Amino acid sequence: MSNTPFMTLERYIVDQERRHPEATGELSRLLSDLSIAAKIIARETTKAGLIEILGFSGSTNVHGESQKVLDLYAHDMLFKAMDHGGHLCVMASEEQEDIIHIPKQHRIGKYVLLFDPLDGSSNIDANVSIGTIFSIYTRISPDDGPGTLEDCLQPGYKQIAAGYVIYGSSTMLVYTTGSGVHGFTLDPSVGEFLLSHPNIKTPKKGRIYSINEGNYKYWHPGIKRYIKWLQEEDQKTSRPYSSRYIGSMVADIHRNLLYGGIFLYPGDSRNPQGKLRLMYECNPMAMIIEAAGGRASDGYKRILDIQPTSLHERAPIIIGSEEDVLMVEKFIAEADLNNED
Ligand code: AHG
Ligand code: MN
Ligand code: MN
């Protein structure tokens, strides 16, 4: 018999809270509500191949991308799970243009929730891992009214919690409140998330790189030189690195978090701000990776220090093992200094 403690997500959250007597319990209830939405989305994603849920829904989201039925389902499910708990004052989703107010009949709380309901959704039809990403802030507007756009547009270093759910060969929920990163695996037979990865630390240096190399032609010269450098042979620096790219940010970063490595979605000459959204993707993943001992940058500065100006803005991102991210920053700085193109 294994001597690993039988620790459900619920029990873990409550235990953590007991260690912080000043905590009100609201954040715990918020995370617990989120885990319920995650279980329902997990249930639907595993059925995706069986029902008519596959295929395009026919509408387009604010980023001009086709939305799949499951994207919308996950968005609705998160809203429904989170609108009445009394902990939130406002929400924002990658799939909705404007901020989402809490319905009038429900109590308003002090937290702000931003989410990417389904990440990597172009992979659904191929049965490849997808995810949900969430980011939590404390409101800055007066607490007697509804939440505002300003509550949502806070820089990432102000997040009080962030996490993701990965719907893969198993479903996992990974979250941090800043000091440690904890991973829970869903036992589908009992419907509980069980602590499977306590206090995750990412290696300081990895041997994996993840980037869409189809964009090579459009990259910054520093990124081009860095990727070519990774492909050279050098035992001392464990090169060449292996290339792994799933095309679901959650899955690519989850793997690199555990094994070490680097994920890049840089800006390029066609899309100077890259592709990934600051509020729903870059900030929460950056908080998790930093809490695990890694680093997240836009090539020049820390992701978490970017002051957002709009809800759906994008940011270049280079994220993962600290030494690897530092090396990319060095290549970019050198290329800039030498005016390479
Ligand atoms: P989403 O499904 O939420 O729109 O996100 C897709 C993102 C991200 O998950 C992934 O890393 C990236 O798109 C892949 O983009 P490319 O196909 O351009 O490589
Ligand atoms: Mn996404
Ligand atoms: Mn999405």
C-alpha cells in the first residue's frame, strides 16, 4: 500500500487555508467552484468524439478565430459555475469581447476572474490534449459596486492565484497562489482531484524547445540564431535539444514544467505581438512557471510586469527553465546590438 496521503483538492485547499489565519475562505471556495467547472468540461471533452459537439460552431470570437462548440460550452460552464458563489465582482473570457458582469441577483465579491475556457481548441478533432487557463486578481474598484474593466486590466504580478487544467491522457489541475505549484489528477471513478504532484519545481535548465518553426522566416534574428544554436552539437550544454510542439500552450508548458525546457511564441514580422493573449494565457502561465522556479519574458522584460491596456491584447512570450529563457534574452539583445536582420 502506498503511503502517499489521500489528499483531495478540497482537503488541500482547506488545509492550506488553516495555515493562514487571516484568510477568509473565499479564495478556497472560488478554487473549489472552478474545479467543478473543470470536471464538467473534462467530462464533455472526453465525449467530444462521440457526439455532435465536434466541428465549428459557425461563429467567430473577438480574435477573428473560428469558435468550436466546445469552446463555447467551456465558456458557458465556467460562467455558470462562477457567477453565483459570491466571491467574484467581474469576469473576462478569451471568448467574449467585453467584461462579464455578475448577474444582479447574486452577491458581489472581491475577486476578479479571467479565463481561456479552452486552450488548443484546434486540436480537439484530433484528440490531442487541450486545457483551461485561469487567472485571479483582487479588485481595485470600490467594493460596493460591480467590477470594472480596470479590475481586469491589472499587471500579472498582481495575480493572487493562477492555474490551468489539462485534459490529456488524464485530467490534471495545476495551480499556485504564489508560493508553490501543486498538481492534482482527476480520478474519474470518484470524481475527485487527488494531489499527485506536490510542490512542483521546474528544472533550471532543460533539453526541450517548443516553438512553431513554420514561422521561422518571420522571426527576430535573435530567435533565428538561438534556435539554430540549440540544434548544434555540444555535450557540455546538452545540445542539440529535442523539439516538441503540441500546439496547445497548456500541454506544451505542462510538459516543459515537469521535464524542463523552453516554450516560445515570439513576436514576428507579421505579428509583432505574437499570438498569445496576455490576460488569459501569458500572465497565468508566467505566474505558475515563476512559482515553480522558472522565468517568463517577452524577450526584453518580465511578462508579469507588462501593464495591460486592453482586455484581449497579445504579448510575445518566452517561458520555461530559467537558464534557457536567459539565453534567449541574450541572443535577442546581441542581435539588436549588432543590428542584425
Ligand atoms: P486557443 O485555442 O485558446 O485559441 O489557443 C491556441 C494557442 C495556444 O494554445 C497554442 O500554443 C498556439 O495557439 C498555437 O498556435 P500556432 O498554431 O500558431 O502554433
Ligand atoms: Mn488559448
Ligand atoms: Mn481558447
